Amino acid sequence: MIGRARFAFTVLAFGYAFLYLPIALVITYSFNESRLVTVWAGLSTKWWIALFHNEAMLDAAWLSVRIGLASATLSTVLGLAAGYALARVPRFVGRTLFASLVVAPMVMPEVVMGISMLLLFVGSDQLLGGPARGFLTITIGHVTFSLAFVAIVVQARLADFDRTLEEAAMDLGATPWTTFLTVTLPLLTPALVSGWLLAFTLSLDDLILTQFVAGAQSQTLPMRVYSSVRLGVDPQINVLATIVVAIAASALIASAVLTRRSVDKRAAQ
């Protein structure tokens, strides 16, 4: 029994080391003095200073943040509507098709989605004169696959939702819309925040789909990093990766805290 426990612990340790040791090395080498990312020459913050003076990288980061905020917000609104319909309306015409379309972006290869959306935008530009590929088309592309994740989160939250609270509100004279705004929506807030953070992270990280729907003048942060790495790893990439890891870790921690509070609140009820 002890031998099995040691073996399981060893395997787990190697697994975590394989996943997180490279990230730890990237963070460490972001403070490296040398320009060579594989040679340690002492502690320095000069690459952090250089990154914050790199206008091309900062412009790409700001574009990614704006796209992430817009796509995450739209995905949350549309995902809330889709998840609510799937959880609360058991039967309607085309429900199976609707559910399949909502989930499809989660399993469909991004290359296929990218090609199809590229053809859509090129065709609409030729027939209708727009939209030009850039901020708007990238946002639409990110919303297309992000809303599926939000819808699944909302649907899962509504699956174990205590409907007696809504019934009590309506018994007291509240309309369905008032009940939704004052009872259902506040209780769904942790799930919506988790879905929003997930959608924002997916948008900030996407590369494949973005390359198909982005214009020549719209280069997001992953695209800028990819083009830079192809010419050799710049130490500024380590700094950028450290910042992204910190943001992603903060988002995951915030999502876990909100989810835990929601569970504790339901348990207390």
C-alpha cells in the first residue's frame, strides 16, 4: 500500500514538473541579463523595461485586450441566452439542431472554422462592401467559439438551480421578467463571471482562427509573438509570457474563489 502511494506521488510529481517547470524557467529567464535565452548571466530587469518601450508589442497587446473584452462580454450575453434556453426549455422546434450548433465550436477544428469564416467575410465584403477584416471580424470569430463555453457553464449551473426561490418570488407577485432580474440573474452571477473569464482567456490566447479573420493592419498579441519567435526567441517574449501567466493565474484564482463562494452559499441555504 505504501509502495503504491509512493509510486502515485512520484508519477504526480513528474507530471507537474513536466507541465510547470518550463513555465518556471520562462519566468526566471525573464530576469536574465543575457540576450541569449539559454545562457544565464545574472539578474536584470532591462528586458522588462525594453518590453514597455516596445510600441509594436504594446499595440498588439492593447488590441488583444480590447478584442478580449468585447468578445467576452458578447459571448457572456449570448451564452446566457443559449444556456438558459437549453436548460429551461426542454422542447421546442429545432432544439436538437440548436444544441448541436451551440456545442459544435467546442469540437470543431479551428482551421475549419477559420477557413469558413474567411470565406464568409470575403464574400460579404464582395457582396455588401464589408466588414473589412480587422477588429470587428476578429471579435465575431472569437464570439463564435467562446459563447459555447459560456453556454455550457450557464446550463450546468441551471441544472442544479433551486427553482423554489423563483416560485416564491412569483407567488409574491413578481413577473417572470422581474423574477429573472432579481432572483435568477444574481444567483447566476458566479457562473457568468466564470464564463466571462474563460471567454476572455480563450480570446487572448487564440492564434489559429485569428490568423484567418485578421486584416493586414490588425495583429494581435499571439500573432506578434508567433512572428517574433520565428526569427529567434527574444528575451522580451519571456517577460511577456510571465505577464500572461500572471494574468491567467489571477483569472483562474478569481474564478475558483467565486465558484467556491457560490457552493458555500448554496450549502448554507
